[in-house]
Amino acid sequence: MSENKVILSVRNLKTYFDVTKGIFSPRQIVKAVDDVSFDIMENETFGLVGESGCGKTTLGRTIVKLYEPESGSIIFEGKDIAKMKGKELTAFRKDMQMIFQDPYASLNPRMTVGEIIKEPMIIHNIYDNDKDREDRVVELLKIVGLKPDHIRRYPAEFSGGQRQRVGIARALAVNPKFIVCDEPISALDVSIQAQVVNLLKDIQKEMGLSYLFVAHDLSMVKHISDRIGVMYLGQMVELGPANDVYHRPLHPYTTALLSAIPIPDPDVAKKKQRIVLEGEVPSPINPPKGCPFCTRCPKATERCHKERPVPIEVGTRKVACHLYEK
């Protein structure tokens, strides 16, 4: 992992959605991503975890400009993606690609695998003729563990794991520098998940890629990530090196997430204390005034309900919690 060069810098990013039901209804705004900041280095995998609905996928899609940010900056190699439009935005998409969560919905069922993987090359004018593109498709199929004769088949002829490999090949087709992996293993069988994660690690090592790896499984994220960011209700509550976050969590929410990870050894599992969070996740339309986690946190104080914590540095990490303020 590169220690000095930042490839992506996100600052004070906000992504809101207007969900007002009618012209006479009061305005309702979903704060899906609310003032998030972090950096990703070259050749690094940055894991992003949290419960469903915390804003992980929205953050990833905002970074690749599938969603328009409300405010904030997304600096990729010195250029602000948030302000890009037209031809400049099209050119940027060549350097940043996305692997989608659902391998069944993300591939066009009317196109062959060869056509699906060639499409980005055609859009970005890569290679001068169709023969060169087809040769590259065959090469990519081999890289992701599929056979060259799969090029003429349709997505319906493949399993979920094979479809996700096609999605990975499509993302690699334009030789990107950065890939957003939006829960690429959540729709796959457990037996296939490790294969896909190991494939992504091998590709990263070979091509020098940077990843934003979005998932809700902390143990899998720890396996692939250099650093981990933990999101709750649209906000980043903890960020730091993967081993530190996994083995010595600081934020009460991270601690609760880790306690829910299944342990294969029944003797060890019996001794483990599970932290059960009470209550429901607050609505992002009307989040708590103070800390977003205060309504479910077993360590919440009166200050937590009134004042939103600012991320502070604690050793190698950043944590947004009043417990660590001096």
C-alpha cells in the first residue's frame, strides 16, 4: 500500500434525497450521506461497513457520480468529480469503475458476455477494431477465471458467481485506476464469496488498483481491507487500520457490530458476550440532534443527545464519540 499518494479525497460530502409525497405535504429530506470525509491511497483497499440503510451504497454511487452530491468535494487525482459534467465526466468514468451488488440485475440479459464486456471499450474508444476488442475480452475472461468460449453465451447461462466475474471483467475492460465494489459478494453463496474476494485481491496486486469495498460483513472486510470506515445513519463514526478497528474497536457501534460476527468454534462462541442493540435505527429524515447513535448506545450521556461529536484522532484512528474527547 502506498503511504504517501492519495488517489481519492472525500471532504464534507453530503447526499440528500427529497422524498416529499405531495405538493401539500411538508418537505421531507433523507440525509443518506451527511458530512463524510476520508482519503484513499494508491493501491489501497478501503473497506466501508455498517448496517443496511446506513448510506454505504449511496456514498459509493455518489463517488462515481451516479448520484449528485448535495455539497462537498470528491477529489480524484487532483480533480473535483462533484463539479464534472459532459465530456469531462465521461472521460473520468474510464479511470473509475463500479462492480454492482446484484449480478443478476446488473447484466443486460439480451447481450452476450462478449458484448457486455466490449461495450465500455466502444464507449471510450479503446482499440481501433473489433478484433482487438474481442482479443481483450478473451484475455479478461481468463483473468477472472472464465473460459474463452463463454464469450458467446448469455448471462442466463451462468451461475451468480460466474455473473459476478463477468461484472468484474466489465469493470476492468477500460483499465481503471479505482473501482467501487458495492457489496460484490452479498448476493453470492458463502462458498463462492471467498473465491471472489481472493480474485479481487489478485487483480489488485497485478494491476495496481485502488478499491472502495462496501460490505456489511466486518470479518470479510477485514480480510481484504487495509483500512476500514464504519458508517452509521449517513455518518462516519470510526476510521482506521483494519487490524486496529477489528481487534480493538473504539466506537460503541463498532463494538456492537463486531460482537455479532459468528464464531465457528462453539466453545469460544459460548464465552463471547453479544451486545444486543435496543430499538430501531432512527429515520434519516429526522435524525437525532446530537450523536446519530445516541438513541441506541448503552454508553450515551446527556451530552450525546444534545451535541454532535466531531471526529477526533485517537492513535492511528479517527472516532466520532464524546467518550474520547479530553
